[in-house]
Amino acid sequence: MTPADPDPSTSARSLVRALVVCVFCGARDGADPRFVALARLAGDRLARAGATIVYGGGRVGMMGALADAALAAGGQVIGVIPGVLLDREMGHTELARLEVVADMQVRKQRMIELSDAFLTLPGGLGTLDELFEVLTLRQLGEHQLPILAVNDQGYFDTLAACLAEFVDHGLAGQRDVAALERFASLDAALLRLGLAT
Ligand code: AMP
């Protein structure tokens, strides 16, 4: 420590890179206001915990709510969006960084490259596509990063049952399926990432 570092805890903390959490969630609001509320809470909590958020870069639905809440809490948010979706998902213009990429495949690759962990909130087909991309890449040993799902009011129960059935049929590995860690609450998921106490 030099005399210029008055607070050892602050200076030590600044040496540690912020955890980069990639959030997958719906580009729609969903039928129940609880979905947008959860996205907003996730953005707020991640930002306040000092995590950097990577997400799909849009301004709509749960994705927009996540980013807006994180920005309002002073968080760092990186968006990754394909050029063709700039209009449809309304590329967010207030982010620290909005990367415009060639297509959906590059978007997923880039989100993975940037991230230390994946946090899945309720969503639709796009969210599942992103989730399965990271699960299957993990199955192939391409990464070992944590893959979490916030099982809000049992949202992912049917998916988990479906995956368990695939394992019973011998067509999916127990370990590969177990890589998807489900948490009953956002708090529990953040705790797993060391972002809550
Ligand atoms: P959804 O869950 O369908 O509301 O979509 C959530 C996000 O996933 C949106 O940003 C979609 O653009 C994105 N998405 C949809 N399909 C794909 C895909 N094939 N590859 C990557 N992202 C996708």
C-alpha cells in the first residue's frame, strides 16, 4: 500500500475485477407483472453488488427492465445485439457499451466470451435458446462457468422435469443436466455467485 491508498479495503477491492454476469430473460413483459418486477430487481441487485451485466442489449420487455434498473442503480451494463434486431428490440442507447454484432450466433458467442456466469430468468424461446447454448457448450467441456436459473414460482419446473425424463431415457447425462442450477429465489442465486450475504 502506498500513502496514496488511504483505505486498504477499497484499494484491495479495486484490484479485483467485477464479476461479469450474463442475464438471459424475456424480450417481452409476460402476462404477469411479476416477470418485469423480477427483471428490475435482478438489474438493481446485480448493479448494487458491483457486478457487470451482459445481456441482449434491447430496451423492450424484461430485458429493458433489467438494464434500466441496473443503470438507475449506477451499474455497468454491456449489451450485445445483432444489427437486424436494433429496431425490433430497440437497442438500448444509454449503456456503457452496446456491441452490434452480425447475427444471433455471434451474439451468443460474444455474450459467453464476456461472462463469468449465466443467470437465467423466466423467458421464452430466445431465452431457452441462450440457456441451451451455454448448457450444451458446458456438456462439451467448452467452459465450466456456473449456469443458474431463478425458478420464480416454479417457472422452470416443467423444463427440469423434461430434462430429468431425458436422463431416464438415457439420452442426456445426469451431470450435464445438473449443470443447470435452479434457485427458488433471486437472492439464493445471487448468494451462490457471492453477490449477496
Ligand atoms: P425471448 O425469450 O424469446 O423473449 O427472447 C429473449 C432474447 O433471446 C431476445 O433478445 C431474442 O432476440 C433472443 N433470441 C431469440 N432467438 C435467438 C437465437 N436463435 N439466438 C440467440 N438469441 C436469440
